[in-house]
Amino acid sequence: MIKGIRGVPDILPDETGKWQALEAVARDVLDRYGYAEIRTPIFERTELFVRGIGEGTDIVEKEMYTFEDRGGESLTLRPEATASLMRAYGEHNLGAKSSLVKLYLIGPMFRHERPQSGRFRQFHQIDVEAIGSPGPAVDAEVVVLLHHLLEAWGLGGVTLRINSIGDRTCRPAYREAFVAYLGGRREGLCADCHVRLAKNPLRVLDCKQPGCREIAAGAPTIPQYLCEACRDHFAAVRGLLDGLKIGYEVDERLVRGLDYYTRTTFEFLNPALGAQNAVAGGGRYDGLVEELGGPPTPSIGFAIGEERILTSLLAQAGPSETPLLTGVYVATVGGVDAGQAMALAQTLRRRGLRSAVDLEGRSLKGQMRQANKDRFRYSLILGTEELNRGQVTLKDMADGSQQEIPLAEAADRLACMPPREVV
């Protein structure tokens, strides 16, 4: 039997309910904040990601799934959502209807990484973007939205870190000072950071190698170089978060290493996850649309790893609860026509009830065993003698009690039962 690809796990039926619940909560909260869903293709022209993410990044240089189609065009499975979303924003002129456009996307991303705890080759993200406003109020609301989402999922123990990475006015001076600092310590950097130093020096701050982290810890920090406009912007963001009672820690070494990122950057961490402890993060990227060939467009957003959220929730949960008993199993006995059972089950489904019927010719005992296994709250047993009297047996699968009820009333009675009994 051919097996699945390592790092690309199946999401089995016992697990999909958790994903559906996670995404339902996300859609509900995002709707309250005025965000609309967008769905972009899972592959795009390779150029979009090279320009949108940057040639000097590990994603572009090492991790993208890139291939040529039959026409010879280079295509890439999306490694992240922001570039695709901003391409759609510009291509369809979404900014024409509103000066502030709020969008979100939910779906799979693809990176050729070494599979390990918390990292997959196919993973899923909830990507959220607010496009069109340069003001600090948008930054604060985006951070508050992410905080609200984590709270709505019941995720505890997370911490928020924020920083400002300046803009095109003040960051070049910091970059120059940072490169000068690293230049005298080049021998202590890993091979990847030698490349980063030449192409994108700020990425050294993201390196996880102990030696590189130790060197970076002594480097000058961005806040020392912020211009007045960036300092005022960051102070306004912090003031709004303080007023909304959102706790945070200013981390002067928190960066987004690409040139189009500006000013506010943030991430939420869950220490319980170990090394891969970032559950969500984002920042302002006022230069991205321009990098893709469009006009200057201020934007801010974040991405949430669904796998990280589910792992975090599992880590903080106690013993798993037994699933509730719900719905109605329609059973037959004594040679009753299976068509009658199927018709009754279909009526129950149309009345909003979860329902199933035996399709394999099991004995009544086998049918009851299946009803228990599938966690049905009730069984309706259709027997020849009962049907001749216009009756059907209603069995409570929780306590084993049963009673005869009129067949004509069965659907109405079950549909009217409280949600705690029948869902």
C-alpha cells in the first residue's frame, strides 16, 4: 500500500470536528470585526513569491515547492498567504470600494521543511489583513483581534510581544550599525547567517543557532534608531493597547527581516510548545504592494498556524471528555422493509436530526451495537408487529429504557426534544 508523504499528515474523521470548530469560531469573530473571506489559488506564478517574500529568505531559497507546467511557466505552491492575497487585492481593485479593506483567508500552505514537532510540509493558516490605512489605530485593532481570537478559542498561557522596526527613513541607519556590529563577529555566525549578512542582515535576529543568538543578543537594537514619526506611531499603538487592557512585552529584538515591513511587529508565544512556540504573529508591511508592482499601500496583518493552536489547546486540556450522545439510529427487526427505515431516517435528517440506518443487514443486536459505537442518543426500532399497529419502539440509548410511540408522531416528537437530548 502506498503511504502518505512525511510531513503531510491526513486529518482523520475523529479529528476534523476540532478543525471545523476552530474555523467556525474564527469566522464568527472575524465577521464581528468586519472582515470578509477571500479564497485564492493554492499555486501562483513563482515570481509573486520571489518578489513578495524576498530572494534572500529561507522560504524562497530552500523551502518552496516550485515546478514548471506543460507550458514552461514556473509555478509555486503557496508557502504563505499574504503575497497571494495582496496580488488579488491589486488585480481586482478591491480598494476602490473602501479606503480600508479587511480580508481573511483560511487554507493550506506548503513548505519543504524537515518534518519535526510543530512543523509540517503542508500546514494550515488563518491569514488576516487590513489594507489601506497607515494609522496606529488599525495596528492596535489588529492586535486586539488576534488577542480576541486566542481568547475565544480558550487558549491560555500565551504572551504578546511587540516592537517597532522603523521605516525606510530610519531603518537604513540601524541596518548599517547592525551590519558593522556583525562584521567583527562574522566567524561566530553559522553558514546560513553568512548568506543573510550579505542579502538580508536583519534575518540574523531570527536565527535559532545558539552561537548566532548569543552574538545577536549583544547587537544594537532598532528602537535606538527610530525616527520621531516611528516613535510616535509606536507610542500611539502602545497607548491604545494599554487603554484596552491588553498586556504585552516590548521585545526590541523582534523583527520582520524583509525590507517592505515597517513599524509595528508582534507575535503571540505559548511557552508550553517548546522551541516552536510561536502560535501567531504579524506586522505592518507598507511596502509590499509596491514591491509587487502596485501603488504604495499601507497594510498590516497576521497569520495563525492552525496546527499550533490545536496543539496548544491539547497541551492545556485535561482528560478528554466522552462525546455527547446525539441523534437517532433507525433499526429494523423481523424482516421489515429497509426502504421504510431509510425513508424515516431521511425524514429525521430533513427535520435537522443526525440520523443513520442499517445498510448491511445486521441483526438487531448488531444494529444496537453500532448505535452505541456511533454515540446515538436514541434508537427507533421498526418491528413487523409494531408497524401493523402503527407504532414504533423508541429506545433511550443512555439508560436502556424503551417505549412504544405512534409512528406518525415519531419525527415530530424527536425534533421537539431539547438540544441536550437530541442534537
